Amino acid sequence: MNDITADNYHKMHRALGAYLSVRDQVQLFVKSIETENIEDENGIPFQIFYGISDNSHKFWSIANARKVIGYAPEDNSAFRFAERIAEILKAPEDD
């Protein structure tokens, strides 16, 4: 978020949607390792989980991680970066 300015604020949507906090990353890794049964619908012990926080503008689904390993992210980029978002949106654009 530090490199996003009023001139390139269109990057903000993707950055906010893809945000993964350290706390949520640790939870995802620990649950991925400690969950005993991660078999898919074919009985294969393999899953793919998207590593993102519970962001308001997420564009990847974390439903599978919630269901299979009980992933419950605690953070949201909109809250984490609220002040920075306000700064960017209030800043005048260069012509």
C-alpha cells in the first residue's frame, strides 16, 4: 500500500483484495499442517487453499480453506489500511 498514490489508486483494489496478514498466514500454515484429514472428493490427500485475509474486496474464495481446515481469518485490509486509503482518496490527482 505504500507505493499506491492518487495517480495510481486503481492498484489499490487488487492490493486490498490480496492482502494476507502475518496472523492469518500463520493460522493458515498451522491449520494446513495440523489438520489430519485433508482428502478431496476423490480420497486424495491434497488441497489448494488461497492465502488471503478476510478482506472486504477479496477476489479469491477461501471457502475451501474454511470447510476443510477450519481457516477463520481475523484480519481485513479495509480496516488495517483505513487511514492510508483515506489519504489516497483525499489526495489531489496530478494532471
